[in-house]
Amino acid sequence: MNAAAPAAPAPHSPSLPESFRTVAVPTTGSWWRRIGAFAGPGYLVAVGYMDPGNWATDIAGGSAFGYALLSVILLSNLMAMLLQALSARLGIAAGLDLAQACRARYSRPVSLVLWVLCEIAIIACDLAEVLGTAIALKLLFGLPLTYGVVITALDVFLILALQRFGFRKLEAFIIALLAIIAGCFAFELILAQPYMPDVLRGLVPTTEIVTDPARLYLAIGILGATVMPHNLYLHSSIVQTRAFDRDEAGKANAIRWATVDSTIALGLAFFINAAILILAASAFHVAGNTDVTDIDEAYRLLSPALGMGAASVVFAVALLAAGQNSTVTGTLAGQIVMEGFLRLKLPFWARRVITRALAIVPAVIVVGATGDAGATQLLILSQVVLSLQLPFAIVPLVRFTSDPALMGRFASPWWIRLVAWGVAAVIIGLNVTLLAGLAFG
């Protein structure tokens, strides 16, 4: 991608104008008060790292290979922490979200291609949310999967209602659901009692992850489910909801606290993702059930495996909370991407309806054609699609945050650039390996 760019970005309207600089930031006071003002965006970003797509890949990985893919979750999470820190840095220092920066710094054809690829990623993410919510409704209330998929169209009203109360209330809603998910999995792990030496060994990478095609496919699915391309666009925008001082000292302070916020939130995301895989490994793989790939199958087997009837219900409640959480942040990301790349403003409800319709149609077709068994395979495929989109978000992000003409003194230092380009190379290499494997068997 060749920059066709001036040294400074073209004039632009604020990212998420209805929420821009609406959250007050104290300049004095305790450490807790200041970090509290910045806490929130990181948790909205973390939602994307534990959406229903993660569940499918983590359950399949834990059931088939035990704790071996825990190392992939750990490495993916460390990559995510770096990339989200860069995303926050871009939004705060340059005053641009990633979509606006792409429009300003790339030629029109390149930025349009990037927009299309990002929309594909958002649809893939929304597909995972649709299927995850529909599966949860089926498990909890016995609702047929096709009906559940259609009902997810009503999520638009939930988001519109939340938006009326302001961005801070939206963040509080997200954090409350995250607390429910974390509590559910803490309960499940207490019941599962995993063997900790095996868990710790699983955090160490092995060459089999790359050399075994089945492990590699799931590893890339986990990567796609963990490092979400649309989250890079989302984070660079929502950090601008904070009314921090725009001088260099204010920006430096905002970058520091935004990085702390996202790192803590992604630590919570790591716990939840790891807990899903550990639960599948300890409840299924250890008992010889190595082919549990469907979420509903995991639901049926959990209570007998853990010896408590409530285990399956708690699992389904957490899945429903994850689906609803991801719905909110996916819609915000879609709005940011469309406004940033195209400068096209649609009513919030219209954007939501379009995105959800594009996810519902393939979900209904697949579920109708293949039955419930096809839903989980579609979930895993959606995460692989997300992973294949990652380089097209990461490369611009690393380039922009390394550019002093755009970032000023907040351009990434050499060692961060080196690590970030290394992360990009790993992700691109894994994707090329996957594509070669699919093409040549």
C-alpha cells in the first residue's frame, strides 16, 4: 500500500461526534480518580476478545488438543495489548481514528479497498454474535436456532436505548456484563478443578502448532477471535470520548492511562478465553471426548462432566451475555468505519439494521441447510476470516503510529516499531501458511 499522502491529514469531523469529548477528565486528585476517568474504552475493546466466536474456537481447541493451544491464546493476547496500545496512541496523539487516518494518508482506491475489507471483518464478527446469541437462546429457552437468529434483529432496540443514556452509561453496561461472564467462568473452573501443572505447560508454545494442519487452523481461528481488526478502528475512536487537555502534557497523560486501561481489560479477556479452553480441556479432553466442537454439545456434556446441573445453565448465561456485549461494540465499530472511510453518516439504527441483516442472511441459510451442526463450523470459519483481514488493519496502524509527521513526538520509539512489525510479520506468515494449506491440501 503506497501512501499518497500529505504530511498532515486533511480536515475531518470528530470521530463519533455525538460522544466526542463528553467524559470529563480530572487534572488533579488521586491516582484512582484519574484512572477511573479513563477506564472504560479498554473494556469495550476487550468485549471483542471474548465474543461467541472465541467460544467455538476455544472449545474445539481444548477438546481436541487439551491445553496445548493455551500458548496461542497467551501470545494472541500479548499481541492484542501492543496493538490496542498503538490504536489508543493514534487516536489521542493524532486526533484521528484509524479509518480517518487511512482516508487521509492513502489514495482513494487504497482506502476504499481497506474499507471493504474492514466491512467484511465486521460482518464476520456480527455473524459470530448472531449465532452465539441464537445458540444461547436455544440452550436456555429451547428456542429453535433459526428463530433465535431472526430474533437477534431486535438487538438494534437495545443499542438505541443504551445510546440515549450517554457513553459513560454504555461503558457501565458493558462492564457489568463482563463481570457476569467472568463470574460464570470462575464458577466453572472451581467445579472443573484443572490439573495446574498441565495448564502451565500449555502456556509454552510447541512446533506442533504450526506443523499440524488441524492445530494450525484452530490456532489461526483463535488468533482471529482474539486480535480483532475492527477493534483497532474502535479503540482509536472511543479514546477520544475523554476531554483530556490537548497540549503535549495532556496527551502524554491520556496515552499512559488509556494504555493502562486497555492492558487491564485485556488481562480480563485473557482470563475468560483461557478459562473456556481450560474448561473444555479438563471436562472433555481429559475424559477422552476429543471431538466436542459444538457449543450446544459442550452445554449438554458439561453438567455430567462436572457433576452439577447448574454448570450448563451458567455456561449458557455467560454465552448470552457475551453475545449481547459484542453486539454493542460491533455496531460502534461499524459506525466509525463507515464515517471515517466514506464520511457517510447514517442514522445509528440504519447502520445497525444493515450490519445485522448482512449477518442474519448467511446464518439463516447455513442453519437451514445444515441444521444446528453447521452453526459452530460457521462460527469457527468467521474467526478465520477475521484473522485473514488482520494484516490490512495492522500494517496501516503500525505505519501511522511510527510517522513523526502525523504523531509528532508521540511517534512510536524504535523498539516498539520493531516489535509491532514482528507481530505483523507473524500474523501475515500464519495467514499465508493457512491459505497455502487450504489451497494445496
